[in-house]
Amino acid sequence: DEELNTEYIGRNIIHYSSVDSTNMEAKKIALEVEEGTTIISEEQLKGKGRLGRNWTSPKGKGIWMSIILKPDISPTEASKVTQIGAASVSKAIEEIGIKNKIKWPNDIVIKGKKTCGILTEMSGEINRVNYIVVGIGINVNLEEGDFPEDLREVGTSLRIEKKQVIDRVNLVSNVINNFEYLYKDFINTRSIKKSIDICKESSALLHKRVRVIKGDNIEEAVAIDINDDGHLIVKYDDGNIKEIISGEISIRGI
Ligand code: BTN
């Protein structure tokens, strides 16, 4: 159903036809607006990805959105909302009948190809967060020609996979409804267990061999768990076990 049934996430939606980046807009107004305020744009001229990359955001073809949050948590916990975002999107895509997986920490993939990315940005002090912006980019109705040439092998859209045009309004409502449900649970219980359970159920990495890439250093290991903090646990061939915090490294499935 196309309905938003939330209390505060997405109750105040600011809708643009074009901006440089919804994350940048969200950061500008974050301190002045109520929690849950959501910026959505039909296109982004300078969409931002992780690690300084660009994010292709053609007009009317995707969901390019940023949710402003003001939880009373410490900055070390900010990455937890990325897991909430990934779980919300994965479930929302499943609700419209498309099977997908979560590639820890923040990508949604279909048959190994990326269809959604999440960029979480934060402003905070040593032990408290001022605000968090969760930027969600979903490739909904992009066609092959919309992707830059070098991304055609690794990127996809819901339309390409489902072979039909997808209703963006319905999908965005599902994302926001799921997000509020999981975010409220986090605020109430101080735990992201509900989101982690979803991330584990539909994990693209769990129990698989992965490459742990940190700068020039590449090591192979097996992804054995995602713990309650949302960190990935990997086991090296020599038996050593390590906890990996999102953002610190990049993980590739093999
Ligand atoms: C990644 O996988 O590298 C993260 C991509 C995040 C893209 C979204 S689109 C909406 C929001 N605004 C941005 O500029 N980026 C995020």
C-alpha cells in the first residue's frame, strides 16, 4: 500500500526536482528541523557515494533520499543507523516481490549486482551526536544506458532485474515505514538486534570467503557472523578471528 503510517520519520518531506546532493541539503538544515525530516530529490547533480565516489542519480529514475536523525547516542554508535537503513531497504524491496541480499555494511545487491547504497554522515562531539544523515540511493528504474560504462557490470536496477517499471512512491513508503519501525526499536531497546537479524537472514557475505581490503593490504577470510554492534566477524585461515567495523575497510565477496 502506498501509505505512510509513521509518527515522525518522513512526516516532514522536502521534495526537490534537482539538487547537488540530498545529503548535503540535509546537513545544511539538520539542526533547524525536526527529527525524521526527509529530503527527496528527483535527480542529483553531484550525488555522493562512499570513499569519495560519485553516485549516478538520473532524473525520475531512482529514490535519492536523506533522513535526518537526532538520537541521543555516542558517535561510535552512529554506524548502527546504516544497518537500520540497509535492513529497511532490503525488506522494502522484498515487499514488492524482488529477492535481494545485503552486502555488509551498506549495499543491497541483486544477483551480485549493486542496486542500493547508503551513505551515513554525522556531526557530533566526543560523546554525543548532534545529528545523523542517512543517505539512501536506490536504483529503481534506471536502464542499462543510465549507468556509466564502467559500472554496467557491477550495478543494476530493480527495473532491469524485474523487467518492469517499478512504482517509486509505493517503494519509498515501504522504506520509510520499515525505517521507523526499526529505528524506534533501536531507540527503545538501545539495540539494533531486529535490524541485524534482517541483515543476517539476507546477507550476501555470511559463511562465504571474503577479501578484507585495507589500503594496499588484501587478506582472505571467512565471514562468520555479524555481532550485536553491527560489526562483521571474520575468521582467517590461521584461525585468528577479527571484528571489522564498517567504514574501516572494504569487503569483497569472492
Ligand atoms: C555508496 O554505496 O557509495 C553510497 C551511495 C549513497 C547514495 C545516496 S543517494 C541520496 C544520498 N545523497 C547523496 O549524495 N548520496 C546518498
